[in-house]
Amino acid sequence: MSILALFPLATTAQQVQPDEIIDVEGEREELVLPSEQPVEGIFGASDTLQSIARSATVISESLIEQGNIDDLHDISRFAPNSYAAAGFGNPSLPSLRGQLGELFEAGMRRQAGNNGLGIPISLNPVGSIAVVKGAPPVMLGTTQRVGGFVNLQPKRAQLDQHRTQLRARIGEWNQYRGQIDHNAVLQENKQAVRISAEVIDEDSFYDYTHLRSDDLFLAYEWQPDTDTRWSLALEYYDVSWTDNAGINRPTQALIDDNLYITGQGQQPNGSFVPGAMAVISPTGEVVIDRSTVLTDPLDTNTAATWLLHSVHEQQLSADWLMFNRSYYQHINREGINQNSFVEIIDGAETFEHRLEFHYQGNTIIGANLRYNDVLGYSQFTTEADAPIDLTGTLEQRRIPLTPAQKARLVELRPGVWVSPGTQYDIDGDGAGDFNLSDTTDSTSYQWGLFAQQQWQLTEKLLFTAGLRADYYDVEARDPIAPAGVTPGRDTHNEWLTAASLALQYQLNPDVIFYGTAYESDSTSNSMAGGTVLNASQEIDAQNFATENELYELGVKYAPAGSRWYADAVLFDQVRSLRNRDGSNSGIATSGIEGQWHYAHEDGHWLTLAASYIDAHYDNSAAFQGTRKVVDAFDDSRPDIIEGTGVGAPNFTAFPASNQQLQGVPEVQASLAGSWYISDIWRIGGDVSYTKSYPLDYLQTVFIRDQHQLNLNTEFHFTSQFSARLDVINVTDQDNWSPVFEGGYFGADLAFPSLPRHAQLTFSYHF
């Protein structure tokens, strides 16, 4: 039975950062505007949104809760141009301006999985989210992904308030979450600790899908005097989840009417095991249940992550401010799927320390060291999605490797086959004898020097310049070479640079115009930031030669004494897209973004975000698992589909072109808000829209114009106890999204959205 029939409408009490305002006796909360929320450790010591010469959005802890943000894709409710592919149902990275973005935490780049197919993250430790478009600024260093980045600011212990909050959430499909967040003052205004723990136990609408996780977060705050602050944060996150590949064979009939073509694909050798170049003889067309997705109950995906952040702030004198920022992360991951996909991170260690000196608020100089060591095993060369008939048996989805396939791989442990870390010619015929994925045993050191200077040219004109140089010292080794060969090994050294220029004109105290130019080199990495050897047993130099250029013109309006903020930005950016085979394609984007935020002193708020983007290949090659979906079928049933009989997957490389980038909507818009009906009752919701866009490179299948409406309501039974009801996808839209960023699976897979469903949350604070 739906929980809609069991409970009245209601919502959650809010947690807040030390600089947000809330009365714990239950009176209305005054939300901090995104323009008022400080942005720490990204462009400077602490900046306002209006003073940053870049397109950015800030989502406070209260807005995270009121906006029902559960993962990084939900930021699209507040941030323009942040529409994202499904990420196999478990996004580990954001998407910004049509490309995977980087993930930072406390101003340090956090390691994730490979190209977004990574580890789900928990927002339990998160106090606020800053969403910034374009490559990270010079303080943060060179990175791989340059469409934009998200900075997760950890919760901080509050020095002046003992507080405990308990939260429990139940949802349809046996979804349960529980959280406790406790703040204790050890010494008034000097020392405090905060503990936040979250347990998630969720089944799913989708077949054979689950999410189980435990997250424990500890924060310590020490401020012995007005010149010193030390914030320490430790997180342990253990998670088990399901890779969800959505529904295969995405014809236009599937997107428009949920019509699925049945029949198991047959390989050229006659085998009905899913494999390359298989051809399907259609046996019929049925309306498929949208819960029937490409998953398997025997799939294994688990991970354990340790994260440590330390920020030491010291006012050295009236002019000099110093920051010591440290970060450590350890990841173990085990991913073994029945479709022959394997990704195992057998330990990834990352450490970074950044030292900054700020002089009179105008000059920043600093240095950092980043160390990354990854041991990982990968195998994705024998996957085949299109041949699988989802209406058949589970056995039809599974890909047992043949002796010939195993001969091109290496056995990691009994029954688990992975690619070696580079290519070898065993039989001496001049051709490589193995399949390559992302297996690596690599170590990298990144030394960075940076400087940023502001000049007040006139009373209204401010000029900012930044410069950074990073020296990379990288070694990569093959951790599982075949018997009888010398394991491949190579080293590489490279300088990468970044430079930024910004001019800001303050028309009056309320309005700032700005122009920004940014140019940088970026890297191309594999899982957990590792570096792979290519088929020549070398570290490919192109992994360190990816260029990025960004130009922005914008206006930001924050009227004094008013409770609203607005901005509009024009952008033009040329960047790279890392393909599934490790190569890079050039992407050119341009467009416009705008946002408007309003917050009333009585707790009402409203936010609007809208964007347009033109994203296309920049005279560059493109890659897709299958050329077009009709290649998977023969022409035996033209009444169902006129197939080409080419076979799928057929691993198509398209020649250099300026074709529109598939999987990215040109227009995105969202509206979210919340309103108090009375002192104890509040209603809210959000609605989003995306314009029709091509799912595949050749634009043979389109995802149509889509919208989604979510509603929520909150009721305070007492000053301490409240309940909230969220109804998601109220109009029960059959929406779709790409499964993976970059369009590689555009002719093979599409991801069905969740139908209408509800969640009920109870909160108690004292």
C-alpha cells in the first residue's frame, strides 16, 4: 500500500551551519540567501557569491534539506546547466555544462570512480554545497574535468550550542534511512565536537537493486582566540549498491511508448551469449515494465572510504593570514558484475597539503603537494548490452567468458578475469595478444605553486590575475602481467599550467559586471585518479596535454536591504571529453545561464534557475558503443523495425566533426520554493524542465521535452517534533535520461526515471 494513504502532509525541521539562523524552540527559520553564504577556500579565504568573477551557486544545509537533495544530480534544482546522465544509477560526480565535473571537499579534490561510474557518496557530513562552472581556480590546482566542479563543505561543530537532532525517513519500496546529529560544546566559544551518523537500507523500484550504507562523521572545532581556528573532520563510509544500466535497445518507440523489442542476439559464431557484433532477430514488441532494467542479483558492488580533512587558520598579523589545509582519503572498492564488467580498487591512497598566505585580502601565494597511489584492476572489453533480451531469463543477461576471451585476459583470482596493465606480444606476430582496460598500479606526485593578485584600478574597477604551475612526477606499473613477460613500467614528468584574468566593474553597491578569461592544462586519469600504461607500455603524453579555455561575461545583482539575489552569465568554453578507451575528444560549448534567489525573513523562499547551452564536437572524433540502435537488429521483421543487421555492439569511431554533443539538453529550467501557511505548517516543491535532445550521435533517437514536479509539506506537532511528506514526480511522468556521460552508450542504453512515489520524514531535536 502507498504511504500516501497512511499519513497526512508534513516536512522536516532544519539543521544549519553556524552562520545560519534558526530558533530551536520551533519558530520560523530565516534562511541565508545563497549570495550571503560564505564560499570558503576556493577563490580566497572567504568570498561572497557576488564578489566571485565566475558563474556559481551556493546551496546551504537548510536548502539541501528543504530541496530534498539526496545526491549530486539533485543540484539541478538550484544550479543552471547541471543536468546529468544517470551515472548507472549511482552518480559519484556532478555534471556541469554538459560534462562530468570534479568533486572537491573542503577545497581539496576528492577521488571518485572512473568517469563517474564510481562510488555513491553520502551527504550526511555536508554542511553546504558550492557549484562552480568552468575549471577550478588556481588555488585548487590542475584537474581532469573542467566543465565545472562541486565543493562539499563539511559540517562544522558549533562553539555556542548543544544540540541533537534525530531523523528517520521511510519511503516506498522498503526504503529506510536514519540519522543522528549531535553537537556538544566542550568549552564555551572555544571547543566543540559534532557527531553525525546515517544508516541507509533501501530496496528499489528497479529490479534487483539496493543501497545499503553506513556513514559516520566526526567534527572538532577549536578556537582558542580570535586569531586561531582549527577545524578537523573525519568520515568513514561503507556502502553496498547496484550498478543499474537502465533499459537496453533504446528505440524511439521505447522512449515514447515504453515499447521494447524482444529477441536474444546471436553472435557471428552462432552463440546466444551476449557478445560483440551480435544480431537480433525480433520476436515481438511488448510494453516493458520500467522496473525491468539491466541488473543482476549476483552482481557485487561494495566500497569502504576513509576521509580526513584538517583546516588550520592563523592570523599572523594585521596584514597576513595563513591557512594549512590537509586531506587524506583511502578507498577500497569491489565491483564484479555478471555481464563480465570488473572494477576493483585494491587500495587507493590520496594525500594533499596546501599552504596559503593571504596578504591584506588582495594577495594570495601558496604551495601544495598531492600524492596519489592506486592499485586497481579493470575489465570492460567483453560487455555487450544490446544483445540481451530483458524479457528473457537472467541467464540470458550473463556473459561467461570463453577460453579464447580468457586467453586475452589474466586471472586475478579464481573466476575473476581482468585486463593486464599494458599490451604484450606473446606469440611474436607483431600484434598485441591482450584486451586492455584501466588496470594500473600507479603513483603520482603533484607539486604546485600558485599566486593570485587583485589590483583596485579605480574606485569601481577591480582586476584579478592568477597563475599556477604544477609539476607531475608519475610512475605506472602493470600489477598483473601475464606469465613469462617482464611487467610493463614507465615514468613521466610534466609541467602543467593555469592562468586566469578577471575584470570586475562595480556599477553601484548593488550591481557588479565581470569578465573572466581562464586557460589551463588538465590531466586524463583512470579509476581513483590512477594513470594507465598504453599499448606501447608507456604513459601516454596526451594524458597531460589536455587544454581548456574559458571566457565568461556576467552581471550579479544583490540589492542592499533586499532579500533576493540574481545573476546572468554568457560563457564560451573549449575543453576535452575523456572517452571510454582513454582517448580525448575536443568539445566546444557556449551559452547563457541565469539564477534568481529570494528568501523572506519569515522563512519563505523561492529560487529560479535557467540555462541554454550549445555543445558540439570541436572538429574532433567521437566514439559510441553502437553506431545506431537499428544496427542491433536484422530486417526479418520490418513491421517492428527495419534493422541493418550490422550487429551490436560494433564499437564505432566517428570521424572528426562539429556534430551536436549527444545526451545534453540545450535548455534546462527549474523553479523551487517553500511557503509557510501558518507558524506550524509549510508547503513547498520544485518543478524542472529539459528540452528535447538526441540520445545518440547520429540523432536517430530523441529524448523528448520533459518535466518533473515534486511537492512536499511539513507540519510541526510541537516545537521539537515535525514530520514531512515528499511526493516525487507528482504527475507520474515517464521520463528518461542517458545512462552514462559522454554519449558512449547512446545507442545501447537509456535510463527510466522513477514513477510517482512518496517519502515520509520524522525529525526530533532537543
